[in-house]
Amino acid sequence: MRREAPRVTGFHLVAGPSLLSAAPVATLSVAWPAEMRTVDAGAHADLLARIPAGASSPHAPAHADGIAVEVAVAELAEALQRALGHRLPGAPVPDDARPAGMVAFRYRDADAANLAGRAALSMIGAAPAEQAAMLDGFLARASSIPVRGLMPAIREAADERGIPWERLIPGAPWMRLGQGAKQKRLQGTITSSTSHIGTVLSTQKHLAAQLFRANAVPAPKNAVVGDAGAAVRAAERFGYPVVVKPAAADFGLAVSVGLDNAPDVARAFEQARRHGRVLVEEQIPGDTYRLLVMHGRFVLAVRREPAHVVGDGVQSVRELVGVQNRARAADPSPGLKPVEIDADVVRMLRGQGMAPESVPPAGAKVRLRGQANRSAGGTYEDVTAAVHPDNRTLAERAASVAGLDVAGIDFVCPDIGRSYREAGGAICEINANPGLLTGETARLLARTLLDGMFPRGDDGRIPIIGILSDHDIGALVGRIEALMARRGHAPACATARELRAAGRPIAQGELAQAFACRAALAEPSATAAIVQLTYDGTVRDGLGFDSCALAVLDPVIAGARPVAPQPDEAARAGVAALLRSHADRVLAGASEEQVLGAVEELLAGGPRRGGSEA
């Protein structure tokens, strides 16, 4: 008989510093089977070792008799997140900090945390064969979470700059960086400042080319065609060889290059038409380069080489492609698809006197495709240092003409080290959301992207006043709000009973502390935030921010009524210490007038970190 499995009864995210940890923490409330209290230390260590980028358990050596099951699940959940490329902040949750029976583990992405926590709970106690299948299932499900590509590098760069960030919507690829009126939004490399018109133009290749030619930016001649006959006539008008591709598709989808006869053009048209309107374009001689422009400045160039394999004298082309595809499957970059041996590849091989079953000599390079998209098997070589100044300027001008703050420009020329004015060349595409390289290059580009969104010295934060009180502080918050408004601020105000912005109520009633705090800091009109924290709410939800300009502990307000339950003295002391440790200035037991005076000083740039008044 299969034994009873543990069951999740609650999942909760503590986004800010809390009594559990200074790092964001996810908690699972679990109904545990009576017999499931510990996990074998050796088996647990073996399981962690099988997870990619996992870690050994710090508990295993010291607890040969078993590890508390909630500790084992937490360690496993963190290892699963690391397998997705997440860098978890801070130190693990101490064993004595977590409530008995609760699973508490660090996280960086809410969706990944939910998935990892539940997967870890399922894997604990399962047989090794079942665990292997569960791990594969977790990795497959996690592939749909939009956390790969540039997003991890952006998060890392934001952490380096102290810029707060979070998902704009759970499960979606959009990020919010910064707080209140200083926030920026981001999807890939599309920013809050990216032109919608520029983005639309970039997806319509023929319109982008028309725009470039009209503004003296070199671009190939092209035409949208409606049938194979029109495609052949356009090719003959431009002169062979030509390129045939969908007019509005990405990732090198159905792109055929080097077409030098009517039958091949007609065949390529039929292939491209499955993806919308078809474009026939003159082929520019030379190599293909991706020139990257960010915030008006050229920052990177790579030479893009079409998909190819290098012979080893033993394996066939088909076998070599299989080896390459396995390597691509392990690459975390988005948009990479396996290289398929289709009609285009067969045609390319035939032109080299080969077939898929041919065995190339050792060291021989065999070209598979004509287009150089990395998604279609192409490779990149960094050539930034070799780019001629005229070609750099051309890339910057093309981005400006298109109206894009971030642009990946596909430039074809015989020699990137010579001016296009002399050697020739043309821009065949411009991309509003270019796929960027992984590793250190992605980290450098993420920093450059953020520097254009948040100038150095600007961490995207607004002043936060955190007021710790279990009583109704609506009147005090109203007086602070009025004072700040007179000084030119538009504060968002979050109390236990009301959420306000721009002087108007947004929500009223009993508001969860985590919800009210997050909404205040996300309010697009807010140049400052006033947030009420209760002791009970902070025990449950944490602070909701990692720092505040002014912390007010238990202000003295005559006649104020309690609005929250009272936790025990130990919890109250822990909450007060937590807020003190994340505040620039602290007031404890102050009168309303003293609080207003401290706010005046804050607005005037008065005492900062470390100031405290009783």
C-alpha cells in the first residue's frame, strides 16, 4: 500500500525582510503524514547531488540519524531553483527561525518558488526512479516560466545598483524596476521608453527598409509578393542571388538565402507563405553582423556565422547535427531550436557535393544554412573592437531613424573594419527586442541597459516612511500627507484601513499589509510612500521593503483605537528590531508633532542613517 503523501495547505511569499530571513522567503504550510517526520541524510544528499547546479546539504554530515523533513524540503526547493539559474540571496533560513512543521526557503522569482516548493515536496520520500521522473517533469514545466534570456542578467545588474525589482504581473515576462513615479518597466530589451511605432516598423521588414532608404540609410531593395510568379519576377528585377523570407517573422523562420534560379525562388516562396506575407529581397554580398545600440550609443558587434558543422572524419553530417542539437538543448538562451535537416539544408549540402549521410573529413566546415540567426543554428563571434567608426555611427543613426532606444541591427558588409561608404553594405533588418548573448556579455549589456534607464546615482527609489503601530493612524498619516503635498510630493499612503494616492482613496476596508505596501510602492504617481506596519502583519508578511528613510515606532496618538491583534512580546521585540535595522532614521514613542518635525527634516535633506530619538 502506498503511504500517504504530504499535502500543501498554504503557500505564502514574504517579499521583504522578515523574522525568518533578511532575504525574500517562500513558505509552505503542509499537512504531514504522522510517520513522515525525518528524511534519511544519505538519501537526501544523493538526491541533492543529482540536481543540476544543486548543493550538498549542510545538515547531512551532522545528522546521520535523519534530517527534519521540512528542512530537507527547503534545501531541495532551493536546489531546484538553482538548477534554473537563480542566484538566491542571503543565507538559508535558520532551523530555529522557522515555525515547527513549516517549510521556509529563499526565492528570487515567485513563480519558480511555487513550482520548486511543490516539486520538492513531491520528491521527498519518493523512490529514486520516481524522483528522477519528477525532476525531469519539474525542469520541463519550469521551461515555460519567463525567467531566462536577459531577465536574470537584468535582475543581477539591478541588485548591484540597489534598484528594487519585481514582476509586473505574476507569470508574465514584464518587470518593474524602481518604485512609484521613478519606476521603469521592461520586457526583454523593450523599455518604458521604447517607441511603439518603432517596434511595429521593426516587425515589418519591408516598411523598415523603405524608412531607411527614405532617410539615406543603406537598405536592400525588396518587395512584398503575393504568389510564386510575382516572387520570381521580383528576383529577376533585383538580380540573382536573392533572399526570400516572411515579411514579419522572427528567429530566421523560413528564411532562404543565396537563391539563384526561378525554381528555388518559387519553392522558397511556398515555404515562407506559411508564415504570412512574403518578402523577396536583393542579397547583399558579405558577412552578417549584429550591431547593438542602447540609448543612442553603439555598444556591441558580433559576426554571425550561419549554421554549420565541422567534420571529424567519423560521423556523418546527420550525426554531427545531432551532437550540436544536444548542446543547444542544454543552452539556457531563449529561442534556440534544433537544427532540422530540411529541404534548405539538403540544398545547401548538395551545393557542397554532400548529403546528410556524407562523412566530412576531419576539420572540414560544412555549411548547413544560409541565414545566420542563432536561433536557426548560427554562431556568434565578438568583433566590437574591429568595427569602423562610420559603421558604428550608421548603426546609431539607424536606431534613431527607427525611433528605438534599444535596437539590434543586422548589417551585411564585406568587411566590418572598413567604412560602408567605401566597402559597401546595407541594413537588412532592425530588431526592437534583440536576442542577446548569455554569460558575461549579457551581464555587461544588462548593466548598460540599466544605466540608460537609471542614470548612475539613481537607484529608482522613493522616500518611504514606515509607521509601526497597531492603532488607527489615519489622522497622523493625513497630516504627513498634507505636509508632503505642500512640499511638492505626491505620496501614496497605505494604512490598515485605506489606500490613498494623489490625495484620493483607492481602496478601503481591512487591507492585508503585504497588498497595501506593494500597491503603495507600485503607484505610478507616487513620489513618496507612507506605510503603516502592524506587529501582527509584519510577523506574517515581513516589512514589504528593504529600507525606509524614516521609521516611526508606536507614535503617541491620543484616543487611537486598536486595528490589529497583539502578538507576544518576543514577536513584538523582533518586529521592532527588524524595522530599526532597515531604517535610515528611527523615532520611538514620539508625539505627532515630533513625527511631523522629522518628516520636515527628511524633506529638507536632514539626518540620515543611524539617527534615533526616543
